[in-house]
Amino acid sequence: MTVVRVEEKVLNENQRIALDLRRRFEEHNILCLNFISAPGSGKTTLLESTLAVFPPGEKIAVLTGDLQTENDARRLMRYSFPVQQIVTGGVCHLDGKMIDRALQPWPLENIDVLFIENVGNLVCPSSYDLGEEAKIVLLSVTEGEDKPLKYPSIFHKAALLILTKIDLLPYVPFDIEAAKANARQVNPDIEILEVSCSTGKGMDEWRAWLAERRAKRQGAVSAPRGGAEKRN
Amino acid sequence: MTVVRVEEKVLNENQRIALDLRRRFEEHNILCLNFISAPGSGKTTLLESTLAVFPPGEKIAVLTGDLQTENDARRLMRYSFPVQQIVTGGVCHLDGKMIDRALQPWPLENIDVLFIENVGNLVCPSSYDLGEEAKIVLLSVTEGEDKPLKYPSIFHKAALLILTKIDLLPYVPFDIEAAKANARQVNPDIEILEVSCSTGKGMDEWRAWLAERRAKRQGAVSAPRGGAEKRN
């Protein structure tokens, strides 16, 4: 019983910080997306392909979490947008406090889109709100189509499921329609995209999703407040 | 600080149960192996291929953990050995208490080899001793060769690394020698096998590893105790 109580207290503390982060993201008109998946599903590769086509000067920033190593930050820094590695030192998820601390050196007015790449873990990160506008869950076709049923929490909370590595479909026993049906069983409203960063298939649809969310975020904040549009 | 203290207390409680499990496994001459990997690395498929070639009547038993669903147990039950699903209901790892409870209906004298398939998670299960003789970590070639550096705890604690899905090597950018070097950097004593359950490649070596461990377990217990050999 003690454990449960303390866990609740930690989550509540996190919730308080996440609310504050969300308020600041809204105030600065930032689209914040929290990418969650198992290790090796392709979060870093998707972010590489995403950053590669943004024109220099776009206000994009990336926070990337891992238990150890700065490998992912090194990969993502090549695209000349600000990137920061959060090394959790063994902790199995990112939490609000880590995001808050990492953002301190960055003026928020210089960010339009903040990508957060969570620790590779399909379980624990789903319990920690980071103030993001949406969670995005990645599932690679080399895993298994029943993952949404086995790890329902993240599929339930995610706005978007990206099925990755679809170029490998001919070589693996993965029933993509069953995977989609399982995801929709857990979350009827989940949006679904299929991408391959190797062949580029589906990347246009992913970029369109992102552009739409970005436009909505800017519209959502500016409209009700009577035209406080963000300068680019 | 409170959180850390409670976590330590939980781990110590788990340690106490794990010691008791280990004592019982030794007393009954049981080889217990704890399989850990990310979701979708192929634990269930490896166990299916492993069970498929054991002669009926062998004293094999399987415990398989998941947050939700009994899918894995259903897959593994087809081989006519006793299988039990442990549904953790959202908990990100198996712990000693779950194993102890699951074993209650099974007379330990009917078990020679106990396979435990942990929850798909490369982080949290590594902190929970289940009384096993060895942890086995699986890494599929569709993940990334830097995983041992990013998730060092489990690679440090595992006796054996099984690189799975090697039939997919021609289609993925996975440097298998770098993966091995990274694993040995974290754990110089780790043994490494390469397998494909689709083609069967490497399965003989895996079965030989298992047979050797099994023989050692029976020898280790019977020799010092003066011939208390286990009946088959």
C-alpha cells in the first residue's frame, strides 16, 4: 500500500509540473510532441528524416532521452537545429522535471515545434505527462501485431500511431490490418500512418500530419485570443 | 528521497523472495532461465522453437509475463508442457512474488527446466531478481547495434546474449560485430549466440548451450551433495 501511495504522490508532482509546461507551451504557441516506442522501433531515424527536410531557420528543437549515451543527440545534431540529450542514468522514462530543466537554457520564443524522444520503453513513459500536445506511438512491423493489446496504456493515450519499417513487410510475418484493428480496439480515435524512412514511403503523409497540427496549434492559440499570431 | 527509500525497500523485499526461490530451485535441481528483451525481439518465438523439439515427458515448464492478454500462453501451450500466463495488469516487470504465486500449483519435483519470459521491456525487469540461474537478453537485428550501451544494466547482468532474427540481416543496417563489441564492452564475460527461428540457423548452438547448462545444474547440485542425482 505504501508503494502505491508514493507512486501516486510522484505522479501528482509530475502532473503539476506537466500542467505548468503545457501552459508555457500554449503561451509560446509551441507544438510539443512526445514520441514513445519500444527500443529500436525507429524514433531517432524518423526524427532524422523529419529534421532533414525542414528549411534552416525553422524554429525546431529536440530533446532526446536515454538511460545512457549521447548517441541519439549526436545523430540529431547534424541537422543544425538545437538538440539536447537527457541522460536519465537508469530511469526508465522522461518526467516533467527533466523536461523543465532541459528547457531552461532555451528561450521558448525561439521554438515553434518541440520534439521529445522518450526513453525506448513501451510501458513506463506512458504514465508521465510531459506537457505535450500529443503522444505519438511508434510500432515497427518487425515487432508483432498484438502489441496494442499487450501494452494498451500507450496506444490508448496516443493521438497517432506510426507503423514504421514498412519496407520490411515482405520479410516478416506481420499482419498490418490486424495491427491497425488492435490499435483501434484500444483507442477508436487513434490516427494511423505507415512509413518507411528507408524508402521514404509515407513520409509525405507524416509531414502533412505535422504541418496540420502545427497550423492548428497556431490557429488555436491565436484565434480565441484575438489575433495574437506568432511571428515567424 | 522518500521515493528512493521505498524503492530500496521493495527491492529488498524482492531480494528476500528471490533468495528463497533460488534455494528452492537448487533444492529441486531446477534450471531457471529469465528471458528479457524489448517488446517484439522474439522471446515467445524462441521459446516456441525451443519447446517444439523437446520430447514429450520432459519436465519443462514456462511462466510468461505480459501487462495484458494471455496471447503468449496460448501460443506456448500448444507444445503440451505446463504454461502459465502472469498478467501484471500494467506493472512493467515480473517480480519474485509473482513467480512464487504462479509456482504454487506446480509440484517442483516435476520441473527440470523453468523458462520465465519476462514483460517486454529492456529496462525495468533487469532490476528484479526472480531466483533464476541466469538472465538471457535477446536483441533483434532490427533494433540497433548501440542498444547494449544505451541499456547497459541488462547486458551487464545477462549470462547470454541471443541476437535474434538474423535472417533479416540483408535488409537492415545492423552491424552485428559492433553489436557484439558493445555487449562485451558492458560485460566482457557475456556469451553470444546468433539465431533465426525462421530459418533455424543457430538453433543447434542454442540447444547445445541449454543442454550444457542443464547438465551443469544437475552436476552442480548432485556432486557436492554426494550423489543426490535427480531422477528423470
